Amino acid sequence: MKTILIKPLLTEKLTLLQEKQNKYSFQVSKDANKIEIKKAVEEKYSVTVTGVNTSLKDGKVKIQMTKKGLLVGKKDDLKKAVVTLKTGDSIDFLKNT
């Protein structure tokens, strides 16, 4: 069985979305679709999901100059999912980890 939810994303902007619009954000596996994400959130946190939005972010390229020349590397690509919950539902990440 594949892991769909990797970790919750917690930033200032996403915290405002949680408070005002009841939306929560997760890092998910790259091959997960919206239906799988919805089921995974509902099973893990016992809430009702009304909507799922996903986005892909390309990894950042890093270049470092050394004595032996340039070292070129790349961070991993990332898939994010923003999940909208039914009014009245909420997720406490500290309690449900």
C-alpha cells in the first residue's frame, strides 16, 4: 500500500487559510489523485472533506562553486494538496500525529 499523505504543511499563510476558510494543506505523493487524497484525509482525521485542490512545484536547482568546479544539484519535486473541510470540522495536528 502506498503512502498518500506525507506530512501536513504549516506556514503563516496556510494557518490563515485554516482559521478563515477551513482549508488544510498537506504534502502528498506525486502519483496520488484527488479521490485518494480525500479518502486518506477522511480516514486519518475523521472529518468530512468537501473539496481538494492539488498543485505541483518543481524542485529548486542549487549551484555551488568549489575549488574543483561547479556542483549542481536539485531539490525534490513537491505535490501539495489543499483540502477544504465541512463547516464545523477541524484538524488538530498536534493531537492527531
